[in-house]
Amino acid sequence: MKFKILLLGFGNVGKGFCRLLSEKRKILKENYGIDPSVVGICTRTRGNVYDPGGIDLTIFLNRTERTPLIPLKEMLGSKVMIPEDPSVEELVSKADYDVLAECTLTSLDGGEPAYGWMKKALERGRSVITTNKGPIAFHYPELHELELKHGSRLLFEGTVMAGTPVFATFLQGLSGSRIQSFEGVLNGTCNYILELMQQGKGYGDALEKAREAGYAEADPAMDVEGYDSALKALILSNVLTKKSVPFEKIELQGIRAMDPGLIEQARSGKGKIRLVARGRLGDNNSDISVKPEVLLPEHPLYNLPGAMNGLVFNTDTVGQVYISGKGAGSRETGFALLSDLIALFPGKRHFHPSVSVHKEQLISRRAHLC
Ligand SMILES: NC(=O)c1ccc[n+]([C@@H]2O[C@H](COP(=O)([O-])OP(=O)(O)OC[C@H]3O[C@@H](n4cnc5c(N)ncnc54)[C@H](OP(=O)(O)O)[C@@H]3O)[C@@H](O)[C@H]2O)c1
């Protein structure tokens, strides 16, 4: 099955996704029966390109590595685009595509402008896959209504713990269960900084080390003030309850102005400090908090080295379910978009070759025994 992707954002995640599309083209076709092509790519500073015949991703990725700042249009060669210099809005509302892959920047400003683009695509009956936390944190119930109304789909695996399968776990693996609460360490940058602080570094030095290691942004507020964890907790609560909690209702404390007594408490009690996001999910309202806490060795989130993330679901069926994995990275988050893309076409899923070989071996072994 051939289908067309319009990609918004060609940064770490957008490039990671394109690399995986190139690398796994054969597997996508053979194992899942899908043959995607990217017809448009949009950025903020490098312009937008659109080629209904499909963009050659290998050329794009090679050239972008050599000359990262070159306008995308120059990489299309002599091909003329119609319209000539398309805006993101024009492409989202008029271009010929089947899936909008959205990975532009997360904003705390109501998730705009990505929220508007996603709404438009869903209204056109196009499916949306995204790693952008803003629209799902602030508008999930409304976007979910739109997907139901227009027969489109909205998937967002990469918004929490990158490509580590959070939503696949609870929407498929735990279907039929009630998730009563969750607790998670959802920001790798904070986890890394807190580990260094427990080893004796001051906050400033630990932040500098996190920058050097490529974990912290030049402006670290989104991470260290706890906003990133709060958005992820909001997304989990929105998706699990289909009701939204206002951002202002979250009890939110970051790690920048953390009570120094916590470090002492952790050391003397042999615990570890984590920035913990908690959600208690009720029928009518949910309570969400994000704050530094001391966790003892028996807690599942105690052992999370470096920038790892972890999440515990408390269910009414199988008790506690714990997932841990990487929560960031170009390939890891690009993979979230790829897994969402595959999930959009479940009817096309084929047996993985290794599974079918195994089956054939079993059949022939059984025949031999008979
Ligand atoms: N990186 C991760 O590990 C990770 C993990 C989980 C979730 N996420 C989320 O995934 C999204 C992308 O992250 P990233 O690391 O790829 O960010 P990034 O490297 O900064 O790339 C963002 C891309 O979006 C484009 N963009 C920004 N504003 C735009 C606008 N108004 N119109 C069109 N294009 C626009 C940028 O254009 P320019 O190229 O011109 O700047 C850039 O290509 C974010 O929402 C982030 O929170 C990232």
C-alpha cells in the first residue's frame, strides 16, 4: 500500500524519522505491506518543499548533513513547486497527503501553531502522528473527538518516553484494565542532574555537565522547572481518562529551587532523589503532581541510571506494570513516529519472517514426529 506523508519539522526527530524510513524501506514493504513516501517537508527557517511525486530522502539527508543550513528548496534541484513557495498552512490544508507527521517545537502556549495544523489535517480526514507534547497535553479530548468524527487517527507515542512503548502498552497490552494511577520519571535531563547532585555537585555544575553531555538545552527551563514532566503527566491523564485537567491545577515543583534538605534525606536514608510525576485518575477528576521526591531502593523507579526514564502503571487487573527506557534522542523519537505509522495500517501487518520460519519449523517438526 502506497501512501504520502507531509512532514512538519526537520530537526532531530524529523531527520531521525526520515533516516529510519530510508533504512527500513524493505522491511516496511515486506513485513507490513506499506510503501510510504514523503511528499512535503516544512521548517521554520529553511522554508518548505512539496513534491507530489515523493522526495528522495537519501539525497535530502546527505545534503542536509553536509550543509545543515541550506534552504530545503535548493535540495529539490530544478523541480518547480506548485504553489511556488508554499506556506505550512497551505500545505496542511490543500496538499495531497495521507498522513501528517508533526514534529515541530513543543510550546506551552496552548500547543500552537501545531494544534491548528493537526486540527485541519484531522478535519480533512487525514491521520496525524506526532511527537509534539503541546497539542496532546492541552487539547487531547477535542482532537480525539475530531478523529472519531472524521474517521482519521491521531497517534502520539513519542510524546512520552520517546520510542519506548508507553501508549502501545496501555492502549493494546492493558486493554480492558482500569489504570488507577501512574508514577513516572519522565525527564532524563532532570534525572541526570539529580544523580550528579547526589554525588556532591552543586546545581549549577550539574547543569553544566548535563549541557556538555548534550542533555540540557541552552535554556533549560522547560526541563528543570518541571514543565516537560508536567506536560507528559497531563498527556497520560488526558489519554487515560479522555478528560483534560487544566495545566494550572498541576502541583508543580521543578529541581532548580529544590529543598537542599532532600539531598541529605536521600543520603541518610539510602534513597535517591527523582523528579516524580504522579497521576491519580478518578472518574470525575484527576490529581497530578510533579515534584522531587526521595525514593527508597524497593521502589521500581529507584534504579534509573543517567538520563533513563521509567513509568509505573497501577492497574485493577495485573497490579503494577513497569516500563523503562530512553526518553529522548533523534533515532529513539524518530522510531516513535515510525511505530505510529505502522500502527495506522494494522490490517496490512504480515507475519514477521522470523515468526513464520519458526512456525514452519514447528509444523515440519510435528510432521516428522508423526
Ligand atoms: N529530541 C527529542 O529527543 C524529543 C523527544 C521527545 C519529544 N520531542 C518533541 O519532538 C518535537 C521535535 O523535537 P526536535 O528535537 O526535533 O526539535 P528541533 O531539532 O528543534 O526541530 C524542530 C523542527 O521544527 C521546525 N519548526 C519549528 N517551528 C516551526 C514552525 N513554526 N513552522 C515550521 N517548522 C517549524 C524547525 O525548523 P528549523 O529547522 O528551521 O529550526 C525544526 O526543523 C518537539 O516538540 C519535542 O518536544 C523531542
